[in-house]
Amino acid sequence: MKNFDYSSFTVLDFVLDDYFKQWVQHPDAESEVFWREWMALYPHQQSTIEEARQTVLNLKFREDQLPVESFQRIREHLDAVFDEQEHKTQPLVETQPSEQKVLKLQRPAWGNWYRAAAMISGILVCGVILWMTVYRNRTTRIATGFGKTQLITLPDGSQVSLNANSTLTYQPGWEQEPVREVWLEGEAFFKVVKKNRNGRIPFVVHTGQLNVRVLGTEFNVSNRREQTTVVLNSGSVKLEAGSPDTRKDVLMKPGDLVQFSEKDQSFTRKAVNPEKFSSWTQNQLIFDNTPLKEIAQILEDTYGMKVHFADPDLANRTFTATIPVNKPEVLLTALSESLNLRVSRNGNEVTLGRNP
């Protein structure tokens, strides 16, 4: 039985404690009894325990293949992660209505009642037309910065997790519209609710030259570098590209990944684990034999870092790990230690090279 005072431990203390990590990763009867009884004695620490447990589960990269000093350097970066307080910022919401004029009316004399009534009626009619035009033409634009994500609830109740360095635009007046439409630049995960009004109301995500048409489903969309990638978690999705005369449609099923190239107007499809591609919504990045060139794109798209390879052959080396998403320094350190790389950083410029 472990005999140690955990009552004042922080999340980081638990993450670095060997007995705690052993229980999280390889629980046995003794450790289960110990931690269950300990949490009963210190209920105020339960939220800290749960956060630490999730962190240990998320930080996986074959510990037996790394020397102790490598873990020490990775833990130093984790220390910095937990010490630094995150400042949550409000999303950039831009509303762009047409110019509005406020008219001030004086009460007319009784002798001019008819003329005043005609003027007021005309003003009211113009006001209604102006209001309808302004309302219908108003757009809402939500943008996230590097390293920031935002959860958005759309007018129909659908939810969108907007990834870093991304923009979502939509018009709010969906009540009488025959279709629900949003425009995406970047990456987002959608949970679309079904809507019925004399038949189901389609939901369409516009990404450059591709339309993603759904009725009610969960899926991830990434629109970067003239290429759109759609990964379907549940439900059904139809992808539409091209003009009405030359349109190409692709019907997706759960577990499909479909990429559309705007350059040559082509589709490619493969079966994947969809949870891997939406893991960023759970504050983690899952890499499974992922080439470094793909990780370099993630660092650029999500954190604004430009990655250079001192040796071009390094771009094809692969990396397997689950890393917390909140700090890229942890990912860079894990890459350095697990692949024996030299990582040089100057601001947002990162160079990956071989260690001598």
C-alpha cells in the first residue's frame, strides 16, 4: 500500500507521480482500493484527480523506448503548460448590416392630419422593407486565432466546434429559409440537428468549390490548401462539386474519409477511424504513424508555425503518440526526444534536423 500525502497535490504533481501513473495506465486490485478510498477521504481533490488522469491517458508515446532524461525534458514543458494560465478570449463576431438611418418625427398639427398620416404610412412601409433587407442581408462571421477553438450554437440548435485559425460565416434568419447554409474556411466539427418543416430541411456547408449536404449527422470538415477533407462520424453526407451540368456527387457512409481537390476536381476515398480526426475537439491530438510532413501542416494551420526540414527525407518519418492539444511545445519536445531530432525555433519558424 502506498504511504504518501497526496492531499495538496496539483494536477502536475499527480501527472509526474509514478504510483498515480501506474494506477491510471495499469490498474490492479491494490491500486484500485487505494485510490477509491483516498478519493472518499479527499472529495475536494476529485476534479484534480480526473484532470490528471485524462492528461496521463492523453500523453502516450511508448515510454519504454525513451530514456529517463527525455521524459524529464517533456515533463518540464508540461510544467510550463500547467503553470501558465490560459486566457480565454471571446470570438471575433462581425455583423455587417446595411447602413440604417434613424428618423425623428414631430407630431403634426390636426389640420394636416391626412398628409401626416400618408407620410407616416410611407415611412412605416419603408421602415419595414429596410428592416427586412437589413435582417436578411446581415451575416455573422466567427473567427478563431492560432491555438484557439470555439464552440458555436447555430440558429437551429446545431453545434459547431471551430478549430484554430478558422472562420465560419452564416446568415441568422433560418426560420423561413428552404436550406440552412454556412461557409467554412479552415476546420470544424459539426453536430447537425434534424429539422422538419413540410419535409426535412437540408444543411449545407460551403467550402470553396465543394458543398457538404446533410440532414442530421456528425462530421469533421477541413478546408485548407485548395483541398477539402470530410470525415463522417455518423449519419449520411452527400458531397457536391462542379456546375449543374458537370456536377460530381459522392455519398459518404460512417467511417469514410473523402478528399476533394479543387485543382483537378477529383475525389479520393478511404476508410478511417473518425475519432482520430475529431480528437482536437477533446483537447488532444492523435497521431498514428503520421508522417512529419502532415504534422508540419498541423503546426502551421493550428499554431501559425512554419516548419522547415533540414533534411527533406525527414518529412516522411512517422510519429505515433497522443499529445495534449493546448501547447505545441509539448509536441515539439516529444518529436525531438522520440525521433532523436534537433528542433530549432526562432519565433514561429521551426527547423527539424537530425541530431549528430
